[in-house]
Amino acid sequence: MAELSSDELIAKYGGQDLSASGKELLKRLMWEELSAEDRLPLVASEANAEEWFADAAIDTLGHFRSDAQRWGWIRARARNAGVNPWDLQQAVDGYIERHRNGAEPALDDLPRPQTLTELLHEDIPEPVSLLDGLLHEGMVLFGGKSKRGKSWLMFDLAISVATGRHALRHFACPRPAPVLYLALEDGKKRLQTRARMIQANLTTVDNLHLLYTFPPFPDGITQLERYIQRYGFQLVVIDVLAHLEQASKAKGGGEKGYHEVYEMFAPLQALRRQYPFAIVMLTHLRKQEAEEAFDGLHGSVAYQGAQDVLWVLERKPKDNDALLHTSDKDTEDQTLAITFVDGHWEYVGEGEEYELDKERRKILRVLSDESRPMTIVEIMKAAGIPDARYARVRQILMTMVRDDILYRAQRGRYAASMHAIKEWSLDDKDVPFK
């Protein structure tokens, strides 16, 4: 952007022979006549750190707040002048809220709407993929119950991105990328042990950077931006989010309200849009059971609405198998079956098919062990299946009959076919119905 100083403007308008007081008066008069476009270079080149926050400067900067490219340039120039970009952004947003809300803006201040024709012809790049089919640039909230392996899983994925290897031995990493991992709950020894178990031959991983403390939001967002600018991080992991959150402003410091949550995540989303990176924030699930996996995420619905992607790890205590539920605003929801093997997580298959397969095996084992035709109620009691799952079990039994795995020995009773018992391996550990 071309810049023209006040002294150059004075010379341009023939005021070079004026006294110092006359030049100051001319500067003020010229300022009133200048458009916001002409005022901006003067603020960027001449204002000191304090003057950036004057009403005249803030009013000028407010004209460019909705222009992402221009606003990025303003933030860079402000930083050069010793101004905290986050503080400046807060000041501009507050000024707009106080002085422009509810008032009809001048036509020159209105951003021109984009036509659908322009949108259809715009070349919009696809989100940068870090792990094909699993993780791309965006903001991810990853929930799971305490001590169920979400931190271990995320550390495993971070190593995959940093080294360029397949994640979960299934999802390809297009290229190695620098990763920042904020390990706010785990110490150095635990992470060292974990890394050696995940990949025993791991010796050099310069792409994975670790920090064990970090300032809370909003100061942490400014520092995070500086780290991204310096190192070019394409994946940032916060383990866990609660360590960077400030207490609720509400009386008693209870759960954050809808607007508080959005105020917390808005600058993170703005930062993510400015730089193509993924940020995964780990959080806990509520203690009470939820009907849907994502209903258990800690916090209000605003926590979910502010994200691009939601992940929930569902795992029973002391069980090597787990389900990873994912909900992406740009793709279909999916459930992945994964298992913990020799210190790392591996992909097993699509969640629904895998769960159905386990349920069939459990029913088949009961019928094989009992060696007699059984009713649905008897099968459920022997397998420890809750009464509430009756309809589900009945549906599974019908499909197993159709697939010639079971047969109806007599009315209302089911038995296993001999060839099914031989063909199906029943040596793996059974997992109770949920």
C-alpha cells in the first residue's frame, strides 16, 4: 500500500511555507477532508502506540474491520508500532459497537455484497488436509472421559502429522508438517514414555514442538499467533482447553453463557482464517451419560456451534477397543472403530459395522456355549444385555437368520448353525452391549 505522510500532503497542497502552528492546523483540516482510504496510511506511518487508540484513528481503522486482507495488514503495522494487535482489535470492535450499531451507515461504508455469479466463478482452495479423511485445517473440539486415552490418541496423531506417517495405520499424511503441542497436564517423562511406546524407533522429530505452560486466553491467542508466524505450525493441539479458559463473568463463576463462549472462540477462528492451520482442543465429557455422543461434550451448545469439527472418543474402562465419533460441518458424520495395540491406536473399521460384528459374535458365543435353542429374553440375560436393548437384539437376530448364521429351532427360539460356529472366530474378547 502506498503511503503519503502528512508533511508530503502539506507540500502537495502548497503549505510548505507555513509556520509550525499553521502546518498543524492544515493537517487537522486536511484530516477532516480525507477519506478513510487516505487516512489509513497516515495512521500506519505516523501514529505512535498511544495515538493508534485515539478516536480518530480507531474510527478510521473501523472502516476496514470487515476486510480480512486489509485488517491483516493493519495488525502487522500496529505490531511494528509497538501495539498489541488483540488490544487494538478489541478497541475497534468496541468503538463500532458504541458508535455505529443501529445507525444507517453511509453508502461508502457498506461492503459490496458478492453475487452468486461471482461466488460460482471464484477459485476457492480446498481445506489443507493434514490426515486424509480424518483431519484438515479448522477448529476441532475433541472430547472424551478422563483416563480413556484421548490425550494418548491425540499425541499419536500429532506424531503422524509431524513425521508424515499414516495415522492409526490407515489415514495417509500428505506431507510432514510442523506441530505445536501444548501439554498442559502431562509432564516431560510421561510424554517421553508415551512417544517411545507409540513408535519405538522414534529418535528425531524436529517438526513436533512441545510447551508445558501457556498464558490463558485472550493473551494466549496473541502469543499463539506469534508462534505460528515464526514456526509456521499447521497443527496446534491444546491439551486441555480448560487450562486456557478464564472463569465465567457470570455471578458465581458457573458455566459460561452463549455469548461468553463465542467471545472466547471468535479470535481463535479469526486467527485460523488468517493462517491455514488446524487447532484441536481437548476437553472432558460430562459425567452423566448422554443419548448422543456429542451431547456429552462439556460446556454449553455454544462450544459445539463455534467449532468446525467435533470429535468424541467413546471407550469403556479397561477396554482396548473404542469408537471415535466425528462430526464435520463440511462432510458427513462418521464413527471409526479403533483399538489400542502395543502402545498405539490402530484403525479397525467403520464404527457401525464393527459394533454390529461384535454384537453378533456375543450372541453367537452365548448360543454356542449353551448348546440349545434360546428365546430373545434368555439370550439377553445370558449375555448381560440390558432390557432396553430388546428391539435392537431382535433386529440383529433376524439379520443373523437371514444370513444363515442362526436358525429358528422352534417358535420364538434361536440356535446357532454349526457352520457359523466353525467359521466365526470366538476367541476375541467380548464387549458388553452399551
